Amino acid sequence: MKKLLYIFTLISSFLLAGCTSETENLFGESASNRVEEAMENARKILVEAPNGWLMKYYPSSQQSFGGYNVLMSFTAEGEVTVSADIADPSAKSTSLYRLKEQAGPTLTVDTYNEIFHFFSDPASGVGATGLGMEGDYEFTIQSATPEQVVLKGKKTGNTITMTPMPENETWEAYLTDIEEAEQKVNYVLFSYAADGEKYDVTKSYRTLAISHEVDGENVTEVFSYIQTKEGMEFYSPITLGGMEVSKLVYDSASGTWKSEDGKAVLSGETTPPALLFANGGPWFVTYDGMSSYGQSYVTSGLEKMSSNISGNNSLDYLILGSYFYRDNAVNIAYGSYYGVMLLETTVLSDNQINLNLPGNCDQTGLDLWNAGFNTVVRPIAYLDGGVTFTVTADDPINPTKMTLTQVGNTKNVIVVTNQETPFGYHE
């Protein structure tokens, strides 16, 4: 009896083991087939869009920089061509893409693409140092039809949608329209009115920070949007004033952005020139934009630099703001030398700012400072208290030039521009 029981137990174990193995193989193979079929279906759909796709792309897990229009065209040979509204409307970049199995069907742009990888480049100059915008280049494919592809960012978890570009519209024309629509949103401060309530709004990148009271305390909520030809489309709807608003459409008659039912209105507010300077730029300083007072410092400083630094160098660019470096800085291009010095811009009033150098710089910046740049920059910004200026703008909404006049020394006048302009030193 014991022997029969032992034999039965042994046979049962073998049978169970065999069934388990077959079951695992059966379901494993089926799942693998399903993923492979999903990838082939996605590849076919991506390739067959005649004018490519419009991707509504949100970098950063918190959508901290808002959304961006990325146009993509795929080939059966594994190439993808990209344009986007972070580059010139005519610019395109081609690289390779791949569909692979990685916890589900995955789309990856896995060779460097100058435009697409800007969002994930830790040295892009946008976002925290060493992190950049923290965007995705790998996406799990949630669904794929000829009408819409839905992706999920592997790193951010953001939902990314792709829809076919209209066949009768060129990429350059579409991105030019986006560029023109965004120029209308070139305010720093807004007000948002909904259901009789009014809220203060501050714009940063493509986000709106809306302040309101909750139980007697001031709370700020940030809503990320993507720029469309018609206005703004939000990643998550604005839910204030008893309303839910997913889109704001520009109304040219009033110069405001309205919800589709017209009950919520976003209005640009005139921004004080000091804030325009602090939040605008980068600002290019030119020799001809400086009064003779500042020019005398420049001439003296450049003579010192020429004596202390070998080679035939010139001060090619002098830029205030985020340019070579992510943070606010004095950016210097002197021949083959590129250096930065951190810059503190403090808004003192609606029309006054202070430009102070806290003493932090990279090694090249320090070398240039010691060689004579400390004299060049003296009329603009300095150590231990900086230089205070009264600021005026050539346009109250979209300035291209700002005039800085030193408080207590009206001989020191500097006109800066946000149009890329060489320093242009001449004797």
C-alpha cells in the first residue's frame, strides 16, 4: 500500500510538473506573439501616415516646462525625421528608431537626434544642471490606430498622443503658425476670470501658475499647456471657479484667450519693465549700445585682456541671462574662450533692477576676469552690491530692446537687445 501510494505521488508530481511547464510555454508564447503582433501593427500604422505625425510631447514627470509640438515621419527601414517648435520651423533632423519588447511594445528613438533628444539632454541649458528637461525618448505603446497613437513615457509616465498631420499642410507652415500664435502669449503676468472670480497668473515656459485662496490660505496651482494654432490646450484641465477648462482659444477681437463657451477668460497684463528684463532675454550687450562712459571701461579692459592673453582674440559676445549656462549669468565669448559668471538680477521696483556678481564663475570666466574682464564688466554688474539701473522698454509687451540707466550716474546708459547680436567692439 505504501509502495502504491509512493508510486501514485511520484506519477502525480511528474504530471503536475509536465502540465505546469506546458501551460507556461503555451501562455508565454501567446503573450510573446501578441506583443510581436502589436509592434508590427504599430510599425505599419506609423509608416503609413502620408504626412507623418503630430506628437504632443510633455517632458518632465511634473510637466514643468509645458508641452511641445513634435512632428515625426517614420520609414519602414527604421528612420525617423523630426521637426519641432523648439527649433526653426524649417529645421529637420533624421535618426533611427526601433520598436522593441520591453514590458510591452515600446517605441524608442535610440540614436542621437539633434531635435528630439534636446528634451532629454542633461546639458540642454533648460532645466536643472545635469538634468535638463528630463524628457523621454522611450515610450510604451498604449494603443495604435490610424487615427491616434497613445504612448506613455518610460521615465516620466506622461501620456503622449500622436495624430496624423493633415496631408495638405507642410510641416514648416504648421510650425510657423505655432510660432506666431505663441508670440501673442508673450506676457509674464495674466489674469484669469471664471464664474465671477478673478485670479492672478504667472507664465513660465508653457505653464500657468494660478494663485487662489483655499480656506484662507494662498495656494498656487500650476497648469501645463501645449501651444496650438488656436491657443492653449492643457495637459490637465483648469478646475477653478466651478468650471473645468481644457482649452483656451485666442479671441483676436478682445486680445484674450477664452474657453470654448466663453465663460472663462485669460487676459494678458501689462508687465513692469523691470520684470520684463528679469524674465526676458537673454540680453545681448553691444559696444554701440553703451554710452561713452561704459565704452571707456570696455576699451581699457580689452587692452588688458589683449596683453594678458596670447593670440588674436576679440570680445565676440557679451550676454546677460541664460545662454552658455542654464542659470542667470554673464556669458563671455572672447575668441576661443567661453566663460560664465553667475549674475544676480534683483527686481527693486516696477522700473528698477540691480545686477550683482556673487563671485561664482567657471575656470575660464575666472581667467578672463583676472585678465581684464573685471574692467569691461564694471559698468554693467559688479561684486558687493552690484549696479542699480532704471529700466525702460521699447515695447510694453514684446520688447526687443531695454535701456538701462544707472541710478545716481546718468552718464552710464546701456541699451541691450534680445536679438542675437555680436558685441561689435571698434575703436
